Amino acid sequence: MPPRVAFAIGRAVGSSVVRNRLRRQLRVILAAADLPPGSLLVGVRPAGAGRSFHELTSDVEALVRQLAKAAES
């Protein structure tokens, strides 16, 4: 079963333009990531709006590594 990803990006993060841009960027990053099967909820805090694409990629890669470790346990 492929992973299913949902996003929780509240209004505190920014305008709808900012939230949609973040969602699109995260979709691209997660499509390239090796995600474990299952359902995942990705939440973004207001500080995430100021992150560059490179910083978001690094953050997501670190989270994916943590998920992989947790899945092994």
C-alpha cells in the first residue's frame, strides 16, 4: 500500500497563497522521498512559512529518517 499524506496548514501560517505554496512544495519533496507505507499527517507551524525550499527539503528528509527508524523498532 503506498503512503497516503495529508497536510495540516492552519491560517496562522499565512495567507492562502502562502499555505498553498507550502503544500505544493511539500508534495514535490515528499514525492521524491522514500516514505514508509501508511497514512501520514504533515503539520506546518507558522515558522515554516519563512523556510526556503532547501530548508524544507532538509527538514522533511530528517523526518523521513526518523520515521524509518521508528518503523524498524
